[in-house]
Amino acid sequence: VWEKCLQVIKANVPEQSFKTWFEPIVPFRLAGKTLTIQVPSQFFYEWLEENYIHVLRRALDHAIGRDGQLEYSIIVDTGGDRQPPIKVHVPTTNSPEAAEARQKAASEPKKATPQPPRSPDSSELDLYLNPTYSFDNYIEGDCNRLARSAGMAVAQRPGVTSFNPLLIYGGVGLGKTHLVQAIGNHIKGHHHDKFVLYVSSEKFTNQFINAIKSNTLQDFTDFYMKVDALILDDVQFLSGKEKTQDTFFHIFNHLHQSGRQIIMTSDRRPSELQGLQDRLLSRFKWGLTADLQQPDFETRIAIIQRKLQAEGIYIEYSVIEYIAHSVNTNVRELEGVIISLMAQASLVRRDIDLDLAKVVMKNIVTAEDREVNIDTIQEIVSDYYDVSIADLKGKSRKKELVYPRQVAMYFAKELTDLSLKSIGYHFGGRDHSTVIHAIQTISDLMEQDDSVKDAVQKIRSTFS
Ligand code: ADP
Ligand code: MG
């Protein structure tokens, strides 16, 4: 019967996963319709349950029938004293809804062992790598060039480059998870013998806590020490968690010493990672640290186009431009706007045009999302005219800088409560008469020149 199960499993999981998770299983007995399998550890059992429940169900259906049941028997080895196997009965449902099966599983076997936390993504097969994230659909721009190319190098030659560990940091929604997932997928796709593992720091911590509770810390570390490429997402989560950090430190050292690749992300630069042990932080410096910045205008355009293409949707370039101007915080927000736009379009059965985009944007980018302050104004104006903020505040009298500077001052007066004097202060310490002159100039230009008027309106609409 187990042979039959294995056939199904083999056909449904990657070879590496099959080796790691199914070859070590020993069929124990078949009583009626209940198959008992022996697994090496609690951790192993949890992992199977969390990641392979669908496949196991399918295998049982095939080998025994829909009323086939599965029991795990965990070999507990307490320091030489081999105890009788603890039996964990895991009811499997006939319903294809594996979620239900997991729920039941979560509520019943408690008598034997503490339950692992069931995370929302537990239905994801294959070790948490999401194949939709690739380098192909990771748009390159100035904002991510170093991180992306370092990631590519690591993906091609894991553990071999000097980028070990590779630490990617950047604010929320800037593409950290996407990038490291792309690295993982690439390694997996090109190095079949490598065991790639993506895990969030939160999940890592939970697994660690469970391992402590169930006295299986050794299994936990053994397991992680087998990984060829470890991707740990959001390490800032480990802040203040001393015990988890201790264990990660040991795993890190072991992996690093044996030439395995370590990839991490963080929402801030390492020097700002408070609550992380110095010995860990100093290890991070052994490799490469690369940041992700907010995407610039061109990159935002490319990301929107890519997204629309993936959705099979065409919209006019002016609309794309409008969105790229309006949303300059992060990529996630950008995607959110596109999704709302598509939803709205289908709801009101209308093509996506500029008017619709404006309506949607009004609802999304509210004042509380984007507080209009002098920094935002300078950012938006510098973006719009493609000049740097430093130039906006700088001394240069070049026409192509003076004009955007005046526009920015104009908006500072219109949209903030700042006095003329403090506006001047925010533009490189200019005095209030310069600010008055700027406002006057832009007002006049708007009267005389429609293109100036249009530009001002376009910029203004991004604040609303
Ligand atoms: P983070 O982990 O930094 O919070 P994510 O990786 O989850 O950010 O990215 C948020 C969203 O933006 C995801 O849907 C991701 O696919 C997308 N994204 C981010 N950067 C890019 C990029 N350079 N090209 C295409 N999509 C991107
Ligand atoms: Mg992330």
C-alpha cells in the first residue's frame, strides 16, 4: 500500500522534496483502512502535515480509497532511551477541502503532542517558495539594480560568491520578498540537487518555540543545517528574541562554514536593527548588504505596464503615467491601485480611462495616506520634472532647476500651513522674498501658458 502511495507522491512533489520528506518514512502497519507510518520526528510530522496534506490525501485515495485514514507514529528518542512510538492520529477527511482536514488535525491529536501553529499559508506546497515570483517579472530600475544583480549572482552560484550572506533591506512593499523568492526559485530550478528553503522569520520563530515545547530542538536544528540555500525573510522580527537568535546564530555558522548560501531580508539597514545581537550583525557584514529604494518614475511605469500585461489589460499611456505620478510610495500600493482600477472598471462596466483613474485615486490616496508636507511636495515635484531633491534645494540658477523649484514653492504655499519664511528655509535657506517671487512667477505663467497650467493641475491632482 505504501508503495502505491509513494507512486502518487512521487508524481506530485519535486524530487528533492520527495527525498527529504518521503524516503525517510517507514510504513508501520495497515489495520483495516488505517495506514500507520513512522516518521523520524515531531518536527518532521508537523512539516508533512503543514505542507503535504493534499498530496498525502491524494495518495490515500489512490491506495486505500476515500475512507482511507492515516496515522503517524513518531519515533521519540530521548537520549538513548528509546521509548515506544507516540501515536498521533491524524484524521483525514473525505472532503477535498484540506483546510478542513487540517482543522480537525489541529484539534484532535493534542493529546499526544503540542500542536504546531498553523499559519495561513500552510496550504502552500513545496517549502514556501511561491513560483509566481521570478526574476523575469521583477522589473529592474535604479532603485533595485544592485540588489537585483547581487541576487542574480547568488541565484546562479549559491554559496560560491562572496555575497554570503546576502542581506536585502528596504521599506515595506519595495519588493524584498519578491526578490528573495525569485532567488530561491531560480536556485531550485537550476540546481536540482540543492535543498532550498524559504521561511519567514516569524515562522522560524514559531517553529523554534514549538521545538522547545516538544523537546525536539535537535530535530529543528538538524533540519535547518541540512539546507543548501536558506532564505530568512524579515529578520527584524527576531529582534529581542534572544533564544531564537542563539539558535539561528548556530545554524548560520554551520551553514556558512560549509559553504551553504544564506539570504536574508530586513526592513531596515543592519546598523538600525535594534535588538539583534552584535555577533549576528557582525556576521551579516561578511557578505553583501544591498538596499531597495522607492521606485523612480520610469520603474513605476514599467511595473504598471508589466502588471497590466500579466492581467491581459490594455490602458492608454496617459493613464499609466497618471498612476505612476500619483503613487510613488511603494510597489505594493501601486499594484493595489491597479487592482482597484480593474475592479472599478468591471463594476461600472467602463473602460479604464483617465477620468476613472482619477475617481479611483481619490478614494485610495486619501489625505491620511499621504499627508501633504513639504517633503512630499519636494518629492513629487522632483519626480515630475526629473530633478533631484538636492537640486531643488540647491543653489543653482539653471533654468531647468529654477522652474521646478518655483513650482515646488508654489505648492508649498498652497498646500501647507508653512509661513513664507519657513518655506524659504526648506529650500536651501532662501528668504521670504524669493518665495513670494516664485509664487508670483508661477501664477503669472499659468495665466500665459497652458502647458504650465496643465502641469500644475497634473501635479496638484496627485496630492488629492
Ligand atoms: P516587501 O517584501 O519588500 O514588503 P514585496 O516583495 O511583497 O515587498 O512586494 C510587494 C509587491 O510588489 C509584490 O506583489 C511584488 O511582486 C511587487 N514588486 C515589488 N518590486 C517589484 C519589481 N521590481 N517588479 C515587479 N513587481 C514588484
Ligand atoms: Mg516581505
